[in-house]
Amino acid sequence: MDAKIVGATISALRKRDGMTQAELAAALSVSDKTVSKWENGKGYPDISLLENVAEALGVSVAELLSGQVVRNGNV
């Protein structure tokens, strides 16, 4: 698990969904500075938040942590 990969994944997915850092932060009950810290690779979401972060971004926890988002063509 690499903080830069996790951060880049959070940033890319958030932007894909047209969300600001403040909007994602509000959905997770954290500050926008916390989201910024994650996206800059200076920390990870707390383990208790991982499932909520993944859900808010529409991916699994495994995808979030690996940085490899899987698109299912059958959906």
C-alpha cells in the first residue's frame, strides 16, 4: 500500500465524479484539509473510514488501496 497511489486514486475518482474536496470531506465527516492530505500522499484515510471512502467514490476498498479501478462492462 502506497500513500501516493491511494492519494492519486482518491483524487482521480473524486474529480471523475465532479466532487470538490470539501464535498467529499462533508460526505465523510472529515475536513477538506484531511482529504487534501490524503490526495497529496501525506497520509491515509483512517481504517474506520476506508469503507465509507470507497463507497463515496463508487469503488471497492481493494480498488481504492491498489489504485487499479476495475470497470465491469456487464453493468
